Amino acid sequence: MTAMMELKQGAATPGCGPALARIVQASWKERGTSLVQALAVCAIAWYAGRPGWLCLFAAFLAVCLCGVGALALVRWLGHGKAQWLWAWLALAAGLLAGACAGYAVARGLAHQLDIVTVDGARLFGSLLAFGLLVLALPLAYAQRQHRALHLLHLEQAALAAELKSLQAQVEPHFLYNTLANTRYLARHDPPQAVRMLDHLIAYLRTSLPDLRTPMSTLGREFELAEHYLALMRIRFGERLVLDVACSEALQCAPVPPLMLMSLVENAVRHGVEPKPGEVTVRVSAMAAGGCLVMTVADNGAGLADTVLGNGVGLRNVRQRLAALYGGSASVALRVTERGWTESVLVLPFDGVLP
């Protein structure tokens, strides 16, 4: 329920107030620079003996002031939550009013200076074109960025909701099998049943806090994998051989929660369960070439061509990686020359630990 509420909140379209603020607001430094530039243009036009430039400059300035004023008014009336439709309507009205004001200013100055300016239609059209170029194009670009960012937020919210839903389930069949095995061991091997309960409690204590955290650490994810594999070793007995190693220097590296666990569960489900006899599962991590590389390997039953790299778990991991890292992260499933099945998760890593 909480995940669905967060997804609905993320789906609400935010206003264009922040985008309008970036267009209409300016620092004191920017205002001072603009004033100096305006005075420089006026001085150059005056000393060059081109009073007509002053008329055009004043007309263009009127267009800018009216257009910016209209956008600022929409932002103020909307209290930072104005919608794009109102922003475009206000800009259209502002540019039209600015073109009229600029036309009047240019004609009035031309009359006062006793000079001839551009004819009325060309002047009015030039003022409108200038307003579209200076204000309409930035507004269109801001709206496009706003939509792209909103879609990205929706995708991340959907993936986060899906992750929390999966985490909330905590693999019911896994819990059922573990509790059933514990019940059996409680009758026939009580010390082993106590060990299984200890690992189950440690597994839940490690995994449940991730329901509310967007990021975990490599050490935490390896601890979770160790408890899970320890439970599986009690279940499968001596035929499951474990090799889990994580460098102490990398244990604080930030990683998304439960991605490594998805690969470990795949190794158990597709490698250990179907194959009789001894199976080794290796989990390792290393930093190389600006990346954090996590590998889960097993010499079990292998994978059929129909599921190689297309399982639900791997598909979910790929979707989460695309939302979090774009194209700078990857997950791959491969079969080595020795017949081992490897799941390789690669995340960007700058080598700086928190």
C-alpha cells in the first residue's frame, strides 16, 4: 500500500514554477552586467551617430520586459505551481503587448529624434520574432527538460514500488521451505534446527531494513548472501560448497539493495537445485577500471538456452540498473570454458568510499 501511494505521488505532474524561476530570475551580478551592456550599446549608438539603433534597442528591451513580466506574474499567481498552459498563454500575451509597446516606443523616439525607422509591419514582425527567439525557445527547452525529468522520476518511482513490493514478500516459498526444514530438524537434529533459525533471524535482520533504504553497502549485501547460502547449505547438506569473499576495503562501497541477492538466488535455483552431487557457489567482488565488479559463479546444472540471460530476476535487475545508472552499469550471464555459470554485475565506482 505504501509503495502504491508513493507511486501515485510521483505520478502527479509538478508545476512549471522552478523552470519559470530559472528564466525570469537573475542575480544582482547578472542584473549589473545587463545594465552595463545596455549602457554600452546606447553609448556606441550615440557616438556612432546611429540614433536609429537606440530606437530599436528600446523597442527590443520593451519586448523582453513585457514577456519576462508576464512569466513572472504567472509564477507569482501560481505560487510556484503554475501549469505550462498558463505560462504559454501569458507569454503570448506578454509578447504581443511587448511588440505593441516596443512599436510605440520606437515610433515615439524616432519622432523625437526626427529620424526615419523601419516601416510599421516590418518593425512589429521583427519585435515578435525577437521575443520568440529570446523567450519562447528557452521556455520550450525548459518544458522539454521538465517532461524528460518527470518521466525519469516516474520510472524510478515505479521501479522503487516494484522493489518494495518484492522485498515485502520476502520470498514466501523460501520462508516456507526454511520453516519446513526447521520443523523437520527440530524433531531429528535439534542443534541443526537452532543453527537454521539463527541464520534465518540474521537474514531477516539484514534484509528487512532495506525496505526503507534506497542504497545499501557491499558488506551488507555480502552478509545477506552469506546468511542465505548458509541456510541453503543446511538444506542441501554437504553437497553445497560455499566460497564467499569480499575485500574489507570494499565493504563500505554503496550498492543498490538486493541486486546481488537476485544473482545468488538464481545460482541456487538454476545451478544447485537441479543437479545431484556436489556443487560449488562462489561470490566475489573486486574494483577494476573505475568499476565495481560482483561475480556469482556455480558449477551446477547450467542454464538452458531459453532462459540464458532472460530470467525474471535478471530482467528486474537490468531495469533497475537502467533507471539508476543509465548505460554505465550492466549485468551479464555467461558460461565459461570450464562449464561454470557466471552472473557478473558491473557498477560505476570512483574508488572513494563514504
